[in-house]
Amino acid sequence: MINNRKVRLMSRLAIYEKGKGREDVRLGKYFRRDYLRLRILLNFIAVTIGYVILVAMVVGYNVEYIVKEAVHLDYISIGTKVLGGYLIVLTVYIAVAVCYNLIYYNSSRKKLAKYFRMLTRLREFYAEEEGQKNAAREIPANREEAGK
């Protein structure tokens, strides 16, 4: 006979595994510190590339002025402002990214813990079924075997 509770549990497990579960299982392979380090590194690279593109766009927009005033520009103050802006943007962006990724990782771990509890429950269903089958095998099929 079909166990409806087991079927519902298996359906929920399958839906989770096909959807958000893939990402949660992938994140479950990382320790929190390692995951945050990876995300910080990726965000550092993304911010650096974005800032370089932004600075290149500003330079491209003002290229005529830069060419005319190339001799009179104070390159040290410009470099200081560009570097200071980069450090501020990098600090803010990484702080926000760490907070977001920490929350995301923790919620993923909670969902993964719930998933493992459901798997444990499914194993218990199978163990109960196996126990019932073994018990049915031990009961004699006819009265002659019962008398032996």
C-alpha cells in the first residue's frame, strides 16, 4: 500500500532538490569563512574592474581638457582623489557584500538543515518498511510450519 506521508515527503524533497536546493547543497560544501573569503575576493575583483572602467570613462569624457592642461595638472592630487575614491567605494561595497553574503549563507544552511531532517525522516520510513517486511518473512506462511 502507498504511504501518502512518504510520497508527500519525497515530493517536497524532489522539488527542493530541483529548485533552490541545488544552490544550498553547493554552499553546504563551504565553511562560512571560506565562502565569505571567496565572495570578498570576487567582489574585490568586480569593484576594481568597475572602478577602472568608470575612471576610463571620466578620462575619455575629459580628454580634451586633459590634453590642453597636461603640463599644469596636479597629478598627485588627482591620483590621491582617485585612489581615495576607490578605497571608499571598495570598503563600502565589500562591507555590504559581506553582510549580504553572511545572511544568505546562514539562511542557506538553515534550509539545508531542514532538508537533512526530511532525509532522515525518509530513511526512517524506509527502515520501518524494511522492519515490517522482515517481520512478515518471520511469520510462518502456513500452520504446518507454525507447529515445527
